[in-house]
Amino acid sequence: MSVTNETLLERVRNTADHAAWGEFFAIYEPLLLNYVRGRVRDRSLGWNDHDVQDVVQEIFIKLYRTLPDFHLDHGRGRFRTWLYRITVNAILDRVPGRKSADKVAADNLASDNAAAPQRRRPKVHDEGQVDLRNLAGGAGEPDLDWANGYRQAVLDAVLPQIQAEVAATNPNKWESFARHGLQNRPAAEVAAELGINANLVYQNTARVLELVRRRCLECYDEELSEA
């Protein structure tokens, strides 16, 4: 995977950049597949894996058409929030009689206002009594599964990049981070294995972690410090 200061989102705005789109696909396809499977599991929808793959394909078609004109506005949210809403809408759109996430959110708000001060019990939809209102996320904010999955997808892309760069010039620096930072092993134990002092293990770990955080933000618009 290429490493530049230009974000991947900026690169995929060029639909002719096959390398960027290959990287984009490799990062986000596992995230989308896992999330869609998780959201439709045990919801009596009768979907199979082919249905899940169809939904993900529809999401990528939507992204291919819209990303060339996409402008990231952090004042309105991060890319992961926008992608979450597209994903939720893609799921809802394949369920007959369902509304989009934006429409569900608006209806929920109107229902809540009408029910105040006494909250109404959420309605159960037809077709197998499957209630997909939770997929809309109320105001459309990502749920915990999405946030964790998105962050892991970005880390899975970044860590091999960082490992190749750091290990090529300073193997002990990477090993300090891998063993102490990733594996949570005691610094003294790692130091003894690498033939360095524990303080250097701490320093190496902190420096690589900062590099990982910076790469996640610069290339993939993800902040590891976010909840």
C-alpha cells in the first residue's frame, strides 16, 4: 500500500487511480461485510451471504459515484460517519417497505415529540416482526460496533506500513512497540530480550504509537484517541 501525506479519500476522488481504489477496497470491504452481517443476523430477514455481498457491492457502487465530488467537512462529521449512514441506508433499502435512515430518524424525532412527556413504546414493523429502527441510529451517529470495526480496519492498514518503515531502519524500535505496546508485555521483560534498557522500550513505544496515530489521521481520516 502506498504511503503519502495525501489522504486516501482525496486519492479515490480520481476514479482512474486504480491503486487508490484497490487500497480503499482492501480496507473497507471487510469492515462493510462484517458490519452488514452483524446487523442482519438474528433479525429474521432470511438473508444469506449472497444478500450481504450484494449490499456491500451496492455501497461500493454508491461510493464510486459520489466520492469524486465528496468534500470532507469535519464540522459536519468524519468520513466514518458518512460511510456509516450510507451503509445503514443500503441495508434498509433492501428491506421491502423500509424507510431510509434519514427518514426513520425524522419519524422517530416526530414520534418522540408527540409522545412527550410520556415516551411511547417503539413500534414493531411487519414482515416477521423485525424492527430495524435501531439501524438508523436515531440521529444517524455510528454505533459502537461500527466505531470499533472502522478503527480496526484502519489499524490493519496502517500497522504493516509502519512496521515495514520502522523495522527497516531500527528493528528494536518496532519490536519495542510490538511486544510492549501491542502485546502488553512488561517493558523490563522486553528490554531484556532486546538487549536495551526499559526506558528505551517506553520511548520507542511512544514514538511508534505517535507515528501510527499521525498516519491514521493523515491518510485515513481516523483519530485513534476518539471514543
